[in-house]
Amino acid sequence: MRHGRLVVLATVGALLTGCGGERATGTDHAAADALRTARQKVTAAGSARVDATMRTGGTLSSRSTGTLSWSRGVEGTVTVRVTGGELAASTRRLGGDPSQTRFLPDAYYTRMTDTFAAGQDGRHWIRHPYDTAGDLTPAEALKTLGAADDVHRVGRATVRGTSTTHYRGTAGKQRLEVWLDARHFLVQRAYREGEFTVTVHYSDYGAPAAAERPPAHDTVDFADVAAGG
């Protein structure tokens, strides 16, 4: 159960924290310029609706939908649904299905079930600080890919009915990909490291996003949960 619990908790923030790693000077200047323009676009927009899918091989898969902003730190609320995998049943038992994750500038908070709370002095919310080495916004993800030494234009592709240009590169052990529309807005990004893959689709840029901080008396830190086994 401990292994399953940690997989569940460590992946709920994947739509933000998956990118990161070694950076190098980009060699495809046209691709780097396009990604730089996209970065300026998403920074100015400040928020968007997100639809993210996550898969860890055959262990667990999920889909997260909601609205996130990044103008003054990450903020927003998403609904997470388990879609399959070996740990699907235990994830539903601990985290519920669907469950809610709230993103705030200092950390993200995941709502767990009464079953989980029974072992945590009645506390339902897990506070999970961000990995500061990760790219917490789409703008930072675009910066990472733009700086990859092998960044390049793959070609044209249609993503959910939108005509896009597809770019790809690597950072450390991760393969990074983005799809930009004709206005250089980020339509989709994806990354893969081993069996762990995440794809995030963006739409409705500028949509309002908000999240309420869970009560302190109903919150437990991720580190304490992990240490408790």
C-alpha cells in the first residue's frame, strides 16, 4: 500500500512539474525563435483551461481538467479522474474518483477520502510543495524546450481540430514536445521520461482561475505522509 500511496500522491501535480532538467544552447534558431514568441504569448495571457492526461506505464493513468493561472504564482482548481492502471482501485480508495486538486503559489493541495483521513488524524488534504527544479508554468516549459540543444520543428499537425506546428527536443532524460497554433499560442505540450508520460492541452486563454486554501486543521504535509508509510 505504501508504494501505491506514494505513486498516487506524487503524480497529481504532473501537469505542472514534469518538465525540467539539463539545459543547453539551442541550435535550431527558427524553432527557438518560435518558442520564444509562444512564451511571450502565454505569459501575457496569464491563464488557460487545461486538460491533462498522465500515464505511468501500466501502473496508473488519470485525466485532470480545470483552469490554471500563472500571473502571480500558480493558482487554480482541477478535477482529477482515474482512468486505469494497476493502482486504479487503491487510488480511488485513497483519493476518491473524481478528486480535487487546488494549486496555490506555495504548493498544491489534493483532497483525499475518509479512508485516507482515518489514518491521518482526520485530515483530508495533502499539501505538496512544488519541485523548484521543475517548470511550473507553460512559459517555463517553452523556455526549457527552446534551450534544448536538439530542439527542432517536426512538421504540421492537427490537434483537436486546430492546425499546429509541432516542435520537439530533449532535456536530460526527458523528451519534450509542444504544438503551437498560427498565432504562436501553445495548444498542447507533452513530455516523456521512461514509462511516465504527460500530455497537457490548453484552451480559452485568459479564463479566470481561483483556488481556496484548505483549512490548516484538515491538512497534512506530503513529507509526513511519505514518512509514515
